[in-house]
Amino acid sequence: MAELAGAPLRVALGALIGEVLAEKVADPRLHQTLHELLPRMRQLGYVDSHELKIFRAVRAFLAPRATDIRPRDLDMAVFILVHSVNALAYAATTERPEYLQGDAFVEELCSLVVGYLRPEPARPRPANRRHSSARRGEGSR
């Protein structure tokens, strides 16, 4: 993350997401087992030090950009981002391993994350012509 500190948001997040997915591809059985066991282990007081490192790294990366992103609660944003990417990476590992090949899945996850952090302003919806013309027609009768 330190190497990406000055990179544009999308570039840095794409690199981070690519690393997360590469880790899942390297040993999918291990990550499937961890995904299944971690909730039970947390109930017993286990803290996943790897996950904590990821949370800290993502928070440190986002902190200087806090005024440029939509979420105001940085801790919540990191929680949402890390768990969203991990959940989708797990789902791809178990249900759609072909998604983990190539860059398309990384790009889609990156779009999801950037859309959460910097949503585009809502565009006005075009008027529904069918309803508009029906209303005009009703008034002219």
C-alpha cells in the first residue's frame, strides 16, 4: 500500500484487489477453509492478524483521501470494503473460479469499490414518455 500511496484511487484499488484475488487463487482450499472457520474462531476470541493488517493498510491508504471520498466514517468504510471484496473473492473461488482468471473480475470489483467511495451524482431521469403522453391525452379529452 505504501508504494501505491500516491497513485490514483482506481489504480491503487485495482492493484490491491488484484493482490487479494491472486492470494485466493494461490491456495483456494486454504481460503475456503479459513472462510468457513473464522466466524467460529471469532466466537472463541480469535483475532485474525492477517485481516487486521489488511484493515490497517486500507485505512492508512484511505485516510489521506478522506475528504475526497463519500463515506464520512472511515472505519465503517474500511469494514464494508474489506468484507465486500473478501466475500466476492470467496464466492468467485467457490462458485466461479473462471472469474479469477484475467482482469475482468478485478475491474468489476474495482468499479464496485470506487462507486461506493466516489459515487457519481444522480442523473435526472428522463420523463417516461408513455406516462407523459397518456397524461397529456387525458387532459385534452
